[in-house]
Amino acid sequence: MRQLGKGSRKQPDELGESVTGDWRTLPLDRIEPNPQQPRRRFVSEDEESLADSIGRHGVLQPLLVTPTPDRPGRFLLVAGERRWRAARNAGLTVVPVTVIAADARRRVELALVENLQRRDLGPLEKAHAYQALIDDYGMTQAQVAAVVGTSRSSVTNTLRLQKLDSDMRQALAEGRISESHGRTLVGITDHETRRRLFLRMLTGRLNLRQAEREARRQLKAPRPPDVELEHVAERLQWRLGTRVRFVGSRKRGRIQIEYRDPEDLDALLGILLPE
């Protein structure tokens, strides 16, 4: 049997908290990957390098597993899928594990924290994992931030990356643009401006600072008027007797109606909300 690596029953706590459990060895074929694993991309070159290391030195850090509730004798990976894959590639049949009790939400939390501490997750993988904690387990953004040890604003900004166009998300996932580039792009509401800056980022003609400066300039630039909306605004002004302005575009925006004093407001409400 190949070397499993040295270890004791008290393992280093690399998840930033006390994770106690039963340390033992398990056959690899009794361990299943976690379907809620936040990491979605595994680089083959990295796996080959780790497999070579495991073949020489064994698995030095135990995998974190939990019993499957519906299949006795089977275990589900909580953390360590990269080591699990590499151990299989290295030809190991048995690996060291720490067995803990963890429900579905706890499995997501621990897998997310481990990947973040190892810097294994890309920005979109983080966003998907954060979203899963919010959608599937009812967590708030503040609670997600507390779990992963970051600020709420960081969680919010990461979640917003999911709003990028599909080709932009793909470029971000593949590392062709950075997370900072992605955050700059997602803050641009005008579709044509966003795509123009994205293409310049891809070709290397726009670094991050230039992209941010260009985005600010585009946001401040006056947009060509929508003649039809202007005509509607004029009709509303005549009907309401006060200034009316459309902000945004036909697809999305808001209508601003001005009033100068409480009497003006009462008069407007009388027109808009007749009894």
C-alpha cells in the first residue's frame, strides 16, 4: 500500500474554526465528490503535479468527509476534492480522512471557506457559491460575509458579476479579464459602451485604470435625447402643470415629477389619485 502521509488524530485546523471529528483511513471508492462543490474548474496540469507529489509523499492533509444519510458505509466529500482527484490519479486506494457531521448548508460553507483560503476559486465560482447560500439556505449577504470572513460590500460586488453578458463571464472565468475589470464592466448600464470597453480589454488596449477612467467618462457623458419620450414629457407637463423628466431609457428608467410646496403636492396627488 502506498504511503498515506503522517498524521495524528488532532489535525491542523485550516478552516479557521474547530472542526472536530473521527480521523481514520477510508477506501477511495467509498468517497463521493460533493455535488455542491463551489469549485467548477479543475486544471489538469495542477492535478498532475499534485498527483506526482502524492505519489511520492502521500496525502499529507486528510480529506474532510461526512457520512451520506441514505447510504450506510458511503461518505461525501466536504473539502479536499482536488486531493481526492489527485489521489485517484496517483493510484492510491486508501486515503486519510476526518469524518464530521455536516448538513447540506454546512457542507457548502466548509467547502467554500477551504477553497477561499487556498485561493482556488475564481470570481464567478465565488459568486455562484454565495448565491447558493442565499437562495438555497436563506442567508443574507451579511451572513455570507461573516461565514467567509469578508465584508458585505465585497460579497455584493462579487454577486453582481453574475449580471455580466455570457461572453464576458466566460472571459472572466478563463482569466482573460480580471475580477476588477469585471466589476468595472458590470457598473456600466449602457450596453454598447460596456461591449466597447470589454473588447478593448480583451485586446490589451485598455488596462484597469484606463477602463475605470473611461467608464466614469461614459457615465457622465450626456446621452442623445429620446424624441418620443421628450414629447411624452411635454404632454405630462401640460397635464400636471409642473416639470416632468424621464431619466434613463425606454427599457429602464424613472419619471421625475417636481413640486414646489405642499400645495403643489396635494394638487398633483389629486390629479394622479382621483377619488
